[in-house]
Amino acid sequence: MFGSLLLACLFLHLVVSVPQPPCRRCCDHLPALDEAATLRERTPAMPEVRTYINMTILKGDKGDRGERGTPGKPGIEGSLGPRGSEGPKGDKGQAGAPGDACKSQYSAFSVGRRKSLHSVDNYQALIFDTIFVNSPEHFDMFAGKYRCQIPGIYFFNVNIHTWNFKETYLHIMQNNSEKAIVYAQPSDRSIMQSQSVMLPLQEGDEVWVRLYKRERENAIYSDDVDMYITFNGYLVKPETE
């Protein structure tokens, strides 16, 4: 009996002296809270998953073109931009066709008389017998009148020589209108007299020199040696150029 008690005491001593593992709970294998936060920071985040639909798979056939819409209102005009830089010089162009020759309008005459003339009962047109210039023959030598062919402004001049002791009385005429007078009183000395005038003429107008009739005894002098009586005129400016 003593032996049995001894064995029992020895067995109890062995059980008490053998080291026992510590008690563990079911969550003791998880890391502490501070360690878990650090672990999450080090662990890569899971990518976000988004749904994507390829619309090209669902695209249908192209529809018909719609009608043109109403035009919108014009916008406000912008401010003028800065001037651009000068561009390169262009190529030389081709020569143009030759133009028409310059057509200048002119008319001039200068005529003279070598015979004296005395007044008669009627007015007399001064007839001339010598041509210095008549281009382009607008002066009628038989009538003693210049006939206007080019409307415009003209210059006219007449020169005469008086007769001793006789009155000199003439007019520069436009058609039947007196425009300028050539006059000298009777004198014992004969002198040269001159008169000039500018006149606007229309086509068909006539300019001539008229000696007054016998109501006033008058005369003009000339001879076969020298030219005392002349009548001149020319176009200054045509009405249309």
C-alpha cells in the first residue's frame, strides 16, 4: 500500500513539473491594431472595377442627311486687324494690246485781205483773199465766215487799218449777234486797230466780221504790197475731250 501511494505521488510530481503551453484565444494569431494599420498601408489597393460597353458594337447604319437648318444671325463685325507684312513681288505681267492713237481735237484759221473796202447801203461781210492757216478748212473763204464743227471755247482776233479822214466801224459777229466792236474816229492819220474776243460756240455757229452800212461813212484800208487786214481764230478747249 505504501508502494502504491509512493507511485501516485511520483506521477503527480511529474505532471506538475512538466511545463504547459500558455492558453491562446481564437483571434490571438491576428496582428495588433497598430500593426494591422501599417500592414494595410503597405498592401497595394485593389483596382476599381468599372463596367465599359463598346458602343461601336451597337452602332447601326448611317442615316439620311437631314434638311439644312435656318441660317443664324450674322455676328458682330470684328475689329480691323493689324496690317500684314508686305508680300513678295509678283511676276511681271504680259504686255497689253496697243491702244488707240491719241485723238486731239483742233481747229484754227488765219486769213488776210489785200483790198480796201468802203461802206455801202447795206451791211457787208468782210471777204478775205489770202489763207495763212485753215485747218481743217472750217473757214469758208467765199462767205468770209468761220463755221464751228467742234463745240467748245474759241478765241478770235481781227486787225484792220483805218482810212484817213474816214470813220472805221466794224463788228465781230456770232451768227447775227454783235459780240465786239472795232472802231476809230475820223483822223488825218491812219492807224492800226485790233480787237479780240473769246466765244463759246456750238456746232453750226458762224463767226465773221461785218462792216457797218453807209449811214456812217466808214472804210478800211489795204493794198497789194502789205497785209493790213487779218482775221484769226482757234479752238481753245473743246466741250468734250
